[in-house]
Amino acid sequence: MKEKQKRIHFIGGGQMAEAMIRAILANRVVTANQITVSDVVAERNSYLNKTFGVVASEKQEEAIKQADIIVIGVRPQDDLDTVGNLIKKGSQPDATVVSIVAGVTIEKLEKIIAKDIAIIRVIPNTLTDTGFGYSGAALNALATKHQVDDFLNGFGKVLYVEENLIDIFTGFGVAGPNYIYYFIESFADAGVLAGLSREQAWMLTLENMQGAVEMLKQTNKHPRALLDINNSAGGVGITALHELNNSDFAAGLQRSVLAAVRRTTALGADK
């Protein structure tokens, strides 16, 4: 993307757009002069301009006209018809539209913009500043991975999926850090409950989490295989595992994911 000097325009300068901008600049996917942003709030435009050096203004017709990638980052309840008309009237014929609007399908986007333009529906990950996390992306008939791959990989990784899997991806993948944060908090609290200081419990929790993930990657073993290695007969590990098996931990986590998927679907049905 860098050698082609693609221009990226963000319609909407909210928190997710800001996170994406921060990451693609940090990862040198593009430079600040290749990014334009337009938010309805003047103060927000001023902030983005001062913070990142991008051109940010409420007026965006010229930016849309010059953009190779147009990112729709408004809220689902905002006036998408007006946004669609701006793109329809002003964009280049070979521009690529990337929508991060929750719950709005490619079919609806094609109705408000055009069927003869490349549209990619993206559910961004929430770990943009870390380089980890998968964004989910679904393509319409005119879109290709090549058009946005560098851009999407600039704020993490990307998994291209059929659109009917987007809700599952959202409830499981994008909401995934929430489950991990909750586990980490609970595990650290257990250490404090057992008698460690908060600092000690926190340090051990993070180290164990990072080390366990690395062990799974290095060994390519199923978690159950590593559990068997750690659980000697009548030992500490198997005793702790017995208590977890008696709890609702696994089923509760699985119900949480299914509830998140159902909620994602319900929000989309309201659009």
C-alpha cells in the first residue's frame, strides 16, 4: 500500500476510527498526509488533526473524491442514506468502501451506495494498539482481499469470512478479550484470596497467561494434553481441576458467547 500511496478517508472520527488511524500510522501502512477524516463534531476534527497530523474537517466532498479506500465509521443510528449518497455521487469508480457500522449488511450498503462498487464489511478487533487480534471481513462480489489486506492488517490481523458468520465472529472473536479480561481478573482475585499481595497475584496471573498461550503455540498440543501433563495422580493440579469441573465455568463461558452472538444478531435486525 505504501508504494501505491493510497488515500484513506474516514467518514466518522470516533474511538474505533481513531484506534485504526493510530495503528496504521504506527505500523507505517500509510503516512498522515494520506489520511483524511470527517466528523460532525468540530472539536473531534480538531483533536484528530492535532494528535495525528491528518486532515480533518466537516467538509468531505473533496476527500471522498480523492480516496482509494473510504471507511464508513458512523453509528448505526446515524443517517446512512446521506453517507451513501455522498459516496455514490463523489467517489472514484474503483474506490473501495469499508464499512465498520455494526449490524448493517452488505445488501443494505449496496442499496444505499451502489451495487457496482467494491464493499467490504469489517468488524474491527479491539486490540488495535497491540498488533494482535483478528478483524472479521466479508466481501461483496466486486471486492477482493488485495484491495484492503495491507490496510486491515495494519491494525492487527484479518480473517475473511462469509457474511453469515459475521455475527458469530463478533460475539466470539471481537468480544473475545472481554472473556479473557474477566478470567484474568477472577484468577488474580483468587491469588489475593489465598494470601498473595495484589501485586504478586497480578504478576503471576499475567505471566501464567502469556506462558500458557506460548506453550500451546510451541507444542501444538491440545489444552487437554497439557492439562494431563500438569496433573499428577492425587496432586495439586488435578485437585484444582476437580473443583473447576464441579463449577459451571465451561458451560457459563459457552452460554456467554452464545448470548453475545444472539445480541449481535438482534442489533442487526433492528437496523
